[in-house]
Amino acid sequence: MSLQPTIALIGFGEVGQTLAEDLLACGVTRLRAFDTAFQDPASLASQRLAATPGVVGSENHPSAAANADLVISAVTAAQDVAAARCVAEGLHPAAFFLDLNSVSPAMKQQSAKLIEGMGGRYVEAAVMSPIGPKRIASPMLLGGAHTEAFLSLARPLGFIDAQTYSETIGKASAAKMCRSVVIKGLEALLTEALLAARHYDVLDTVVDSLADLLPLPDWETRARYMISRSVEHGTRRAEEMRESAATVEAAGIAPLMTQMTAMRQGEAAAHSTALSHTGLAPMLDAILQEMRTP
């Protein structure tokens, strides 16, 4: 392992760009990225790459991974195993593969098998908070046999709140998926309830009553934030909730609430123009108008 590691980012969405910026700020000079959307110069991923000097775009998964000391997978949930399979073709022996994706334990285990089968060191990661506030220092639960070796490399790079959780691949993801049932479920419930409350002109009453039940400061701002996350990232969240549903079902429990959360999150993504409104009521009005327009 070199003192100045070569790092490859697979997936250059919000998480990928955030990590890239923080790694560059930490002094990393050999940083590559690949995203399937790079094929389109006008894509958001391509725009992010252009806005992040110091990151070299790669043509495909194997070329990004070639000779990398650390490969970080930050793709959508549905692409987790496919990304691992493609990266494995160019993975350097003993390279770390950090799987940040929000997927079921079974999917993490599939990816681990692919990476370990090519001599790589698979590290499961469950990010236990939104990436925005703490960025690369976000709390992460790590799983697998290589976590301590990975942390010796990762902590100087800024992964200061990552910690070993279990040597068993899948436990960290189980914790993340079960947490997501609550967090994304609450987003979906707020979206559905407050849209109806706005229709019936009882929004203020409902929001005020939330403070009585759950005494948190400024429920109006909190509700607007949580609903906006569904609107902005609903497609990705719906994928994650389908993985959460698979996690719940594998435990022998019918994932009734989780499946409906996935549907509501996916529907919310159709109303991204509502994000231009900074207040809760105007944002809800914009969503309702779009829902009622044929």
C-alpha cells in the first residue's frame, strides 16, 4: 500500500462528489472516477466531474479500478452487484473495495463474494446519516474481515467516524435497512399526511400537533426538509426501500409498510419542480397542483 493511495470512485452522484471533494482537500492526488452517466456529456454526473478539478474521469469500471489501493462504490442500490462485478475485472490484488450502497444483506454478500473471489478486500459500509452534514466524516458501520486494516488507511483520509461493527457481512446493512424503514417511512408519512392536510386547510393544526406528540423544534421547517428529501431523491430512496423490503421479508416478516413507503418515495420524485419553493405550504401547493394536472 502506497503512502499516497490511488483511489477510484464508482458512481459520481451526490455521495461520490462529496467524497471526492473531501479526499482532494485531504491531499489525495491520485483520484479517479467512473459513472455510467459519463457517456452523456450533458448528464449531471458529467457536470459534477467537470466541477471537481483533480478527479480524472475513467472510461469504464475496470480502468477506474486498475492499480487502485481503494475502490469506493457509491452507486444506486439496483447497481450494487453489477458495479462489484464490473470492478472485479480490473481490481488490483489486495485492494480495498468499500461498498457504501444502501442494499440488503443478501446483496452485500453477493458483492463480497465477487470482490473476494478476485483477491480484493471487501469492506461493507452502512452510512448511518445523510451524507451532507458531516460528509466523509459521517458515521459508518463497517463489516467484514478487513475493517481494521481498512481503517488504518481510511482514518487519515477523513473517515473519522467509521467503526468496525461486525466481521459478518450483512449485519451492518441490516442495521441500516431497518433504520431506513423508520426514516424513509416517516418522510413518506409526512408527505402523504401534509398534502392531505393542505388540501383540507388544516396544515397548521396538524403541524402544531406534531410538536405536542414529538417535541422537536420547528416542525414546519423539519417537515419541509424531510418532504424535500423525498422529492429530490425519491427515485434513489425508492430503490433503497425496495432493498429494505427485501431485508424485512428475509426475516420472515411481510414488508407491508416498507413496500408502500417505496411507492410513495418513488411518486414524490415526480415533483422536483416544487423544490423551488422555500416554504412548506407553497411546496405542498406546487405538488398538489402537479398531481391534479392531467
